[in-house]
Amino acid sequence: MSTMGILIDPRFRRHMTGEGHPEAPARLTVIQEALEAAGLLQACARLEAVPIAETTVQFVHTHQYLTRLDAACRQGYPYIDVPDSAICPESYDIARLAAGGVVEAARRVARGELKRAFCAVRPPGHHAERDRSMGFCLFNNIAIAACVLKDEFKFDRLLILDFDVHHANGTQHTFEADPSVLVISLHGHPNYLYPGTGFEEEVGMGPGRGYTMNIPFRPGARDDDYREAFETRVIPAVGRFAPQVVLVSAGFDAHADDPLGNLSLSDEIFTWMTRTIVELAERHAHGRVISVLEGGYDHGVLTRCVTEHARALQC
């Protein structure tokens, strides 16, 4: 049996965002083609997308938000809360499938049926707040999965590491008072990039103070800047925390070629970060990693970098 699972489902492409929207169904088409061409879909266990129970979504999101989103989709609204968060009549159901698939992947890793999982889902999730959508995101997939791991499996040291170019505002706000979840976000500096949060001094609050780490980068940051941040900040912090499970918000929009980012990373650093994350998971978390797709809007970058990310997770 494969030690790695991959979640990718053609139904995710039915979340239609409209002409010219960067978070488009074609993102998953190129990822699936690349994973197939690399033999990774054949080599890994295929994970199933199943609709998540609304009570499970409410670990993170309010009932009022779910009702509002469902109604907006059914009534044919073009977006929810902000114009960036485009929706179609099927978007609510597709978001339930995506979040449900991520939760099932997390459960399988937690039960020891798989060592690692990569979830190529859309809509993405890390900007979604408790009561509203932001930045293309409807449900905070990774935050919901973390809550399930805490609730059902009683894990009390979870790491969420986010290397999307945009700050993980929704994830941070979900867990900022929770010392059982260490949230580390590496992203473009909020003075220059959406969503304008994620300053270094944002470190959590109350009992969660010290369990949020933001590492913002000035425009044009390169591979060496990320390596230094990992070696001086991320690796020591993870060592001190000793997580039982590692969850990764895998965005590929910090690449130099991405149209929405402002950093200058190469293909190689994404592979290096993934290998480093796997090494940390092997050292502290019995190898357990659940990676969830967030951003990344250049199709060439997705083709290359997602393939190598999945290959490095498989090792």
C-alpha cells in the first residue's frame, strides 16, 4: 500500500469563477495532467472528496456565514462578501466537497493508514475568516482539518506551516488564542501585498501568545531569504514545539513568475522547503504531513512545482 495519498477530483473544477479570474478551474487541469505525466497519481493512493458535515465546518465558521454563502450560491450571486471571492450556483457544494476531502485525508493520516497526503483542492481556504469570505477562499480547509484532528484524535500539538505568498489571515485568526496550534506563515510583507496582515509583531494572544509566527518578506525576496528564515526561525521553532502532525498550506504564488505575487522565488526553493518540512515531520511527527493547495496562478509554475512538491512528499 502507498504511504502517500493524493486528493484531486474533477468536481472541484465546477466551482466557476468567471472569465479572467486567476483562481480558475484550469489550475487543477494542469496539476492533474502533470501529476499523471509524472506517474504520481498511479503511484499514490487516490483520496475521495466527500461532502463535509455542516456541523464540522462550524468548528471554524459561523452558522450565519454558511447560511449566507449557501443562499448567495443558490440565488446566483456573482460573488460573496468581496468581488474577488467569485461564486456560482454549485460553489457551496464544491466547497463542502473540498473541505470534506481534506478532512478525510487528515483522518487517514491520523489513523496511520497513510503517512502523508497532498490535497489539490479548490476553492482554496487560508483567507476565509470565521464569518466571511476573503481572497478567493470560502471554507478554511486546513483550519477545519486541524480542528478535526484536535477533536477526534486528541492531538494537542499541531503545526500549520503556510508558504503561500499571501498571509494566512484566516488560519491565524482561527488559532491565535490556541496554544495547541503553532501557525507559521511566510509571505510577502503586508505593507506591499494583500491582505495587509501578517506583521512580525502579530504573535498570537492570550494563551496562544507565542504560537503565531509571521515571517514577512520585502518585494523581490529570493531563495536565500527563505532558506535563512527556515534555518534561523522555522526549524528552531518547530523543534521547540515538537508537533504531532504537520499541516502545510502550499501556495506557489511566491514564485518569480506568478502574476499575483511580488517575490522572486525559483522552482528549487519549493522543493527544498518541502524536503525540509518532511525532515521535520520525520523528526517530530512520525512523518505525518497533510499538504493542502492554496494559491499559485501561473500554470507553468503549477505544472513544475506542484509535481516536485508531491514527489518530495512521497519520499
